[in-house]
Amino acid sequence: MQIIMNTSDAIDAFHSKAGVAKAIGITKQAVSQWGDVVPEASALKLLRVKPAIKHKQNDCKENLCSRAS
């Protein structure tokens, strides 16, 4: 499974980079380094805190996800 979440959607859900950072125990500087897409490990943590955050979930077959990364 692959989770794709836009950084802007995460920030909107928590109202700020600081809010995103606090929710998963990282610094707001780390959030600033994400670029347009939240790293998958962080996206999973954010979804545990707030499952309604807009995201896409791809079910990968035959390890195609690892090749696409």
C-alpha cells in the first residue's frame, strides 16, 4: 500500500506547519523540507491522528510501489 498526501492538505488539516509538526513529534523545520508531498511514514502518522486528512491510497501489486518511489 502506498499513501500519497499533499503537504498543503496536511497543513490545512492542522492549521499550520507547527501544528503538523506537533501532531507527529517533529520540528516545523522538518515539515518545511517535505516539498509538495508528505513522506509516506509521516503521512501514516498524520492519518493515525486525523484520519480525515485528504490523501490517496494506492494498493500495489507485485512490489510495483517500491519501484515507483
